[in-house]
Amino acid sequence: MATASIVSKWWIAALILVFLASSQAQTTLKDAYKDSFLVGAALNSAQFSEEDVRSGALVKQQFNSITPENALKWESVHPKPDVFDFRDADRYVSFGRKNHMFIVGHNLVWHNQTPKWVFEDSQGRPLNRKQLLKRMRQHIRAVVGRYKGQIDGWDVVNEALDEDGTLRQSSWMKIIGADYISKAFEYAHQADPRAELYYNDYSLENEAKRNGAIELIKKLKAEGVTVTGIGLQNHDHLDWPSVAQEDETISAFAKLGIKVMITELDIDVLPAVVQNGVAETSATAKAQPELNPYSKGLPDSVQQVLAKRYAELFGVFRKHRDVVTRVTFWCVTDADSWLNNWPVPGRTNYPLLFDREGKPKPAFDAVIQAASGGGPGPL
């Protein structure tokens, strides 16, 4: 009996060792693409503070770049005219530096999540051009200046274009004029001359908007404005953008001599209720049962379609690894995704590589395989 007990314990120990060895040997996203580009994720405060222990560990294991979901947006870091709140932002930067990650600042100038007071005086009257430029400059100098040499790159201007490629008529545009964009880049460069500076937008795979962004970048460069790269958000669907659209879009921006980043990648598997690629956060739609078909779980058939879709996209990204410097997922697991509540509240979506328990999905394996040119990639 003693001998049998010893053998049994030995066998259990051996199984544990095999399991640990296989877990450690599993290729991570950052290792799979170490010779191609950085792989990042957008983090919420529970993740970068490591209150969410499981997701925090997953981030450290899989990613070498991070973006904050909300910690550096104007309403979070500068909620009142004379009040800055850097607590979450400090924790975010500390997490990235401690784990030797490429740290992105998101974002400085945007029409959303910017308090109403930014555009008004103390009496609630609209500011004039000079006043709003001063307010923009003070904000950028304070935020970028605080993290000078710590944050590697900034989304300076976010979503300044309409779908037809013209400039969005935001409060920034109406009060300052079209040069608010160049001014924002100018102030950011002054605050940290070594930081990379990006223009970031969604649905640039659609030709009209892409052409508008190309003309915007050309104009900024002609004026001598420092623009390091373009951020393609890539809030994608199972059937949009096409492989050809993604390939053409990256190629078009590469010709401008700037870096290209995929900045907010996810793939919506649910019925679409907005135009392809549009990620306007103010968009809403009424909840209906037919718009939430997978509330009990994603069928394996759809899992496989999602996996193939991710493999195709990463095939394009890898093809352009000479100009694509970073691919960032918007959120870490399906449970965290903003797509559970946008544009229809309360849906159950499955847009990422890790499920609600943080376990890798078939899409994860497909992305890993695509790193070596394997899988159903297109090119």
C-alpha cells in the first residue's frame, strides 16, 4: 500500500509539472508578434490598479503596450476649471512603467467626454477663439507635461472627421476654426518633444472618410506640424471592413511617411444597428430580443467565423509590419467590452480574444497561428 501511495503521489506531481510546463510554453500575443509590432490592450481602472487580479495578470502576460479607457480623458483628469485629478492616471502610468510597457495617452482633444465648462466662461457664455485656445494649451501642457518622458505616445486629436471626410462641427471647430487640430499638435509637441503624436479615428476604411484623413495629415505635414502616426480604431464587424479595404487603408497612410497603428480593435459579432465602422459613442438603439441572439453563449459556428476573421485581419497587419507599429485591442475580455452596452444597452457580445472568464477563445489561437503566416490569412 505504501508503494502504491508513493507512485500515486509521484504521478500526480508529474501531471502538475507537465501542466505547468505546457502553460509556460504557450506562446503569448506579445511574444508571437515581437518581430512585427507591439500588441496592446485598453485598460480600465480595476485592471491597471490590479484590483481585478485576474485581468491584471492577463494583461502582464499577454501585452506589451497599454492604453487607458478613460483615465486620461478630459472629464476624468480635469473635471473642473481649477481642478486636476491625476490619481487614476498616475496609477495607470505606474502600472505601465513597472511592467516595461509602451504607454499610450488617450486622449487630449475630443468632442466627447469633455465637460461643458471647457467651452464656456464663468457665466455660461461661449468662449471666443483666443480664450479656448488658451484653455486647450493649459490643459495639454498640464497633462502632457506631468507625464513627460513617461507616456510614449499621445492620441492628440480624436475623431475630428465626419463620415464624408469633412471636419466635424464640434465646439472646438466652431469656436477656434479648422486650425484647432494643428494647435493641439503644436502644444503637445511643446509639452513633450520626444513623445509620439497621433491622429486617431474610426471607419477610416471607408473611402470618403479615409480621403479626408489623408488630406488632413498632408495639410498638417505641409505646415510643419509634428504628426508621428495615424490611429485606425478598427471597431470591426464580421463582414466589415473587407480584407482589401484594410489592406488599401494601411497602404494609403503608409505612403504619407507616417506610422500606422490599430488602436481600438474589436469585432462585433451581433446584428449591426449603425453604419459600418461608425463608433460614435452618442449613438443609441432600443433593445430588442433579435438584436441579442447569443445571450446564453456564442455558438461554436460563430466562434470559428470570429477566429477566421481575426486571422484574416492579422494577416493584413503582419503584411504591413514595416509601418504598423502597434495593434491594440479595445478592452481585455468579453466581459469588459463597451460593445455589451453600445449602441444597444444590455447585450451580450463576444468581440475579443478572451472570454468572460479570461480564457483564450479559438480566435486567440487563430491570431497566434497568423503570426507565423499560418491559418486562413488572406495574403
